[in-house]
Amino acid sequence: MKCNSEEQWIAAAKNGDTTAFDQLVEAHQDRIFNLCYWQLGNRDDAADAAQDCFVRAFRSLSKFRSESTFATWLHRIAVNVCFDARHKKRKAPLAYTDLGKEDESSLPDPATPLSENPEQRSLRRERQQAVRRALANLPEHYRIALVLFEIEGYSYETISGIFKTKTGTVKSRINRARLALAEALGQEGELFKNT
Amino acid sequence: MKQLSCDQCRERWDELIHKSTFEADSQFADVRAHLESCADCRKIFELLAATRQELQELPAQKAPASLRANILNQIEKPQEQHIPWWRSFLVSPQHLAWASGAIVAVFVVALLMRPEHQTPVMQIAPKVLTNRGQVEEHNSAPPQVSISPSKPKGDLPAKDLSAEKVLPEKPLAKPLEKAPKVKLQTKTRAKLGATKKTKQQQKLVTPALESASDKKRELPAPNPNRQLSTMQSQQKSEQQKNPPQHLAPPAPIMSDSAANEPRTNEKDGIAKSYSQNSANQQDSMNRSAARALRASEVPAGAIQKFKVQKVPVTIHWSKTITSDYDVANAEITVTLQNGLAFADDTPSHVKRTWWRGTLHRGKQIPLEIDLHRTSENDAKLHVLMIDSDTGKVLLDKNFKLP
């Protein structure tokens, strides 16, 4: 499967093969970008952070010992890069400019069932916006853990590897994040009544 | 089946929430039973399940198309070498220029911040020396030639004067104090035609003075006997008219033979006389010396220069301060204004903490200060007494000196 290919790409990239590293970028860029987006709150900063993350990864590939998966290692770098980016912007007011907004990616998927009428489609978009707003208001650690678990689909163990924390801590964070999110969405009232 | 509490139920529903077939899963029958019986927990659980569904329906963010190309561009570029800041001074001439400029600026500021540049005394003293040098340079009269002092003749220790010559920028109080003595003595000695110098004297004379003295040697020497008698008679008559109480005998006027003899009390006497001198006494001495010069056919220019020369005067100022306070730690600070300086060697010539101690009512603190008056302006002296612990001002007074 890909695993073999990925190992070969990693080995080649360690020897300076940028083409092999490009393959690794292609395989992980969306997930890394998504993580950066949920951490930083807008697409421009997320693109910069994702680029920085891959560049750092390429330059420190020799330190990658395969003790964790490449994806976990890459996500850990991404989390650190985003923390650094947030630290640099600490003086500026933090504004999740995009998280609460509708962007092109939240537009109706072409695969949306044709049975969905315009009213249902509109309601679904409103619900998604409400979820984004509620997510944006969560504390960062809760938000990232929840995104990794629910949106990215990582296991507790993988997330604990990314954060370098215990699995129990990750579970606790996710549970609290979910409760906080549910509380926030509960205030939206009718939007989530019939879901 | 075991009945669960709300807390127990909420601890377990995290696992349950991910089960796709909630109804069919028999492992969570107790949780399901609690949810059916507890409306609050059921409401929250339903909201959590809905939230999870909404989260999973959120479209994942796609990376921009340019990201991959940007990453490739960046990793293919040679990595910039990080140069430590201290090495950048060696590499970049611009940094080097800035650094050297900063060092020069600091050096200049440090020079300007030296205490000598802050006190008026320090500015006046070199001027006096310069004036003296100009006098000697412009006048070919012999009196200024022998400005180089010697211990027996000038009543001044040779080492002090050598210090004065070597460090003309550090005039402090001593040069000012000794200037009139040297002046009078040297002029008198010149009148006496004393051209012979000891080796020590020759060492102490600066090259400029040496050249001036060479010029002056070419002039006809005045009659020494006549001048000596004139000066002595003048001094005697002055002393008879105004006998000073503590004034030492006029040491500057003395013969060469007498000057060569060791004089044990001479220094003390002179110091005492100058510490007690008033402006009138100084003027009278200047007048007598001027008369002597006038009588000895010295060129008129020399006399004029002699007259305009500023002569600092030493004043002994005393005041007793009586305390109206009981203070554990108090201090008195004396600040000099308008052409005054402390007569002794001190780092600051204009301000000094004069007294520290405990005060009680009626305690008398005598202030006895030897001062140099360096200009003819009205001289003022400011006395400030404060409580050192609280900073409270106990006395704040200006004294005008005559």
C-alpha cells in the first residue's frame, strides 16, 4: 500500500530528493492545512503555517526516527508552527476571521443529494456556520483535539502522540470540548431541534 | 440491570456516542435505560450526537493549489546561513561603521560628562592659566619669566607645581590658591634680577615658558637692590597700617639666600595667610607690587596685564546653625553658587554634604568652610538641612557673601 511508498519517499527525501518529498506533501497537505486552519482561524495564515511546517519537516527529516507515523510527526510540527505563529501575533487581537464565516468550501457539495430542496440546503448551511462559530469560541486545545478526532478522524492514541500527552487527557479534552460545543449550539435553538 | 447515576451515565456516553448502531448495542443497555428515564441527560446526549453529526458534515478545508509549489520552491532554495549578531560586525562594513560610530559617541559623551565640565571652577581655572601664559607670551617683561615656582622661593611644594604643569586641565583649587603667591613672588624676583634657576626649576618650566624666558633674558636687567628696598618698604608700611591678625609675614618677598634656607613654618604661614585673606588685603598687595613694578622701569604693557589678571581669593565662611528639630538622621548639604568653590581638593567643587548626624532641639552645628571666590559677582551659598530618613526639609536657606 501507501505505507511502503511513503517509507521509500521518506528515505529518498532524507537524501535530499525533493521530488520524493513533493509526494509526501501531496499526501498530507490537506490534513495539515486543515489543522492549521482550525488553529489559526484564517486561510492565509493557515497556508503560511502549512508551508512553514513542510519546510521545517524537510530540513529536519534526519531527526525522524519512525518512532511514530510520519503523519503524527508532521502534525506535531504543524501544532508547534501554529503555536509559534500565534505567539508572534500575540500583540495583535486574535480574530478568527474565517472560522465563523461561510467560505467556498462550505458551499453545497456537488455530491449533495438532489432530493435536498433549497430550504433544507439553506438550513444546513446555517447549521454549519453555527458549528463553526461555536468551534471558534472554544479554547484552542479543546478545539484542536475535537477537530483532529471528529473531522480528521484520528484516534485518541494518535492525538495523544501529536500533543505528547496521555490518552486520558485527550479523552477528557474531547469530552469537555464536545459538551462546550453542545452548550453553545443549544443556544442556537431551532436550528438543531430536528437534527 | 444496574441503575446508573447521571454522572456515571455521562462518563460512559462518550464511548456510546461513537457507536453507529446504538439501538443494537447491548453493552450500553444501562446507559440507554438511564437516558430513557432522565430527561436532562437525554437532552444533552441528543445535542451531543447532533453536534457530532454536524462536525462530521463540516467540509474539510482544501489546501490552496499554490501551497505545494511554494513548498518546493522554498526547499530547493539554499538555506540561508544564520550569522550571529556579533559576527555580523565583522562581516558587514555597515555594521562595523555603526559600531565604531557608537563607540566614538559614547566616548565623547563620557568626556563631556566628566565633573570638570560641570563646575564653573573647573572652567575658570584653566582660563587663568591660559591668561597667564598669554601674558608671558605677549610681554617681554622679565617678571613673568620666573613663573616656574620652586619650593624655597615660591613657598610651594615642587611636586604640587609639577602636577600643575603636567596636568593643566586639572587645576582644581590649588593652582587658583597659589596663583597670586607665584605672581607676586616671581614679579618681585624678576625685579631683583634673579635669573639663576635651580635644576628643579628648569625642569618644571614648560617649553613655552622657557622660550618666553629666553626672550626676556635679553632685556636689560633692572636694579635688584633698588627694587628689593622699595618692595620691603612698601610691605612694611602696609603692615603697619593694617596689621593682619593671623597674617604671616609676606613670604613672597625674600632674598635668594633666605629662600634657599629651609623654612619649617613657611608653608603653614602662607596657607594661613591665604585662608584669612580678604579681597582688600589682596588688592593692597597687588597695589604695592604694581607700585614696585612702576618704579622699576618695567614696560607699561606688563603692568597693565598684571592689573587685569584675575586673582581668586580665599574666604573663610562660618555660620552656626541651631536645630529646632529632633531628628535621628539628618544631613546638611552646602551648594555653592555664583563664582564660589570649595578651597580644598574635593570631587565636587560646588556641592557637598557637609554634616551628618543626630539632631535635637537647640543643638548647634558650626559650619566653617574655606571657599575660593572665583569671580566678582555676588556670591551665594545655599544650605539645605534634611531629614535623611523621610526627606523632609528642615532648613533651606541662601546666604549672600560679602
